Amino acid sequence: PNWPRWNGSSQWEFILLGVSDQPQLEMLLFVVFLVLYIMNLVGNLAIIVVLWLEPSLHTPMYFFLSNLSFLDLCYTTSTVPQMLVNFRSTHKSITWAGCVAQLYVFLSLGCTECLLLVVMAYDRYVAICQPLRYTIVMSRRLCLQMAATVWMSGFSNSMLQTILIIWVPRCGRNRVDHFFCELPAMMKLACVDTSANEAEAFAVSVIFLLVPLGLILVSYGYIVAAVLRIRSAQGRLKAFNTCASHLAVVSLFYGTAIFMYLQPPSSYSQERGKMVSLFYGIIAPMLNSLIYTMRNKDVHGALRRVLGRLFGTFEIHFSAPDPASTVHNPAHPQYKIPHILSLNIDLTPPLHQCCPFSI
């Protein structure tokens, strides 16, 4: 391999420029992304906990949703903490090993999400187009196999991409014009012809972006045809609502990722690329949790029920007086105020308000 030809400390670190030339904007971005990161952590953790605690949501659809929430947590955690540190630091550096790890994890999670959204689309296709065979087709074993395949495929593919780009000669260049270590920005540091690397990245982008998107569109073509055959307007609306959240997430993720990775290198704008990366790498994962909690009535209802079970029941602990040891005359100097019997107040929503998932 072509080992890095850098001198001094630059051999072991990269400088992430971000918007270092605009200190006031850095402070604003620090506050904005800190808030977004906290919202992302709270939102996705809430979804994972609710799906784990609520028995009515132990279905294939929500199993894959929990995978997506966990993926989004990892996605933002791979970049945002380092970004926040650099926003408040004068030396905006990341170690060579840290940059390699960040590039690999970010690429891996991106590829994994591409495939996971396809699996979720297939789940909706089976649920709407073959409802009587849904529980047979989407068995627990198949769901686990598909989830494992998605994660392994994403991480194994990105290993090759990371190795190919990290050893490209840079002739001492270590100033990355980006907020974090991402493929297009890292390729800009090369001091040799990168046509082969660009061709390889484009081919991988077609496989992991256009092919999955095509499969999703085909699935929704069958879904739309099946929904239009439903006679009742209420039935059609219910079928479309089960897909609305997934379609919104697909549009957010694939739209920005395709714009980022499938444009010709000659038309690539560094400033525009930074903004797009922030959107699909940070903002979109946070929006995913909002979409699935606000638009999905099952998740929304389950969240209220879980919160009701956790915080809605409280007890006021009192105990009855003991006739053998308590002086009952209030005028007696040793009179003790009797404790009252325990009182339970349950604020958990009644059972008829529950909305278990059904097809």
C-alpha cells in the first residue's frame, strides 16, 4: 500500500476545517447541533424502549423500526460528539485512527440504512398485498436473517471503500474541508489521479442507492395497486397510513444521499456538500424519530401507555393504627397521629384506549 508521506504530527491527525473561518457561525452551530443531538438521543431511545416494553408492537414492522432507531443513534453518535468538540476548540483535529474509524462507521451505517429501508418496504408489501400469509412469510426467523444480512452487508462493503480511500497518497495534505471525515471530502485531499476510486465509489453508490430505491419503488407500485382495489375509503386510508412514515423517511434519506454521492465529481461543491451531509447524517435521523412517533398512531399510543405505566401510577403510603400500642386519646401526652391506609391512584389510560397494531 501507499503509506502516508507526511511529516511530524500531521502524519497522525487530520484538521477538520468545518466553518472555522466564521467563529460566530460555529457558536450557533454548536447550540443547534447539541439540541438536535439530544433530541435524536431522546427520540430514538424512546422508540427502542417503547417497542421493547409494549407487547402489541412485537411485530416484524416494529422490529425493523427498532433496528432503524438504533442505527440512527449510532449514525449521529459517530460524528456529532467530535463536531461539538471541534466547534469549541481552537485546534480542530481528529487523530488518523479516529478519522479512519469515523469514515468506516459512517459509510457502514449509511449502506446499512439503504438496505434496511428496502427490507421495511418488503414488510409493508407483504402486509398489504398478502395479508393472510403475513405471519407465515414474515416469520421471526426470516426477520432475524434479513436484519443480520443487512448489517453484515453494510459493514463488509464499507471496509473495502475505507481501505481504498485512506491509503491514497496525499503528499502531506491533512486539512479536510468538512465537519467530519466523509468520502468525497477525503478524496479531495489526494495528490494523484483518483479516477479509479471515483469509479469504484460511483459503482458502490449505484448498488447501494439506486438498486434499493428501485426495489422500494417496485414494492410501492404493488402496494398502490393493491390499495386501489380496496373498496372502502377507510380501508384505503388505513393502508396508506401504514406506509406514510416509511415513505417520508425514504424520501429524506435517499434524496440527500443520491444528491451527495451520484453527482459527477466535476460538479461537486464543497460548501454545498457539507450542508447536505449535515442534513442526511444528522438532521434526517432526528426527523425519523419524530416522523414515527407523530405520524404513527400505534407508536404514539404505545408511548403514552408506557409513560402512563412508568409515571402514571403512584402510591401514598400510610399504615393503619395499631390498637395495642397507640394511645387513642388525642388529649394524652403520648398520643401519636395515626397513619392512614394506603391510597393508590392509577392514571394509566383505560384499556379501551389502546390501539394494538393490526393489518
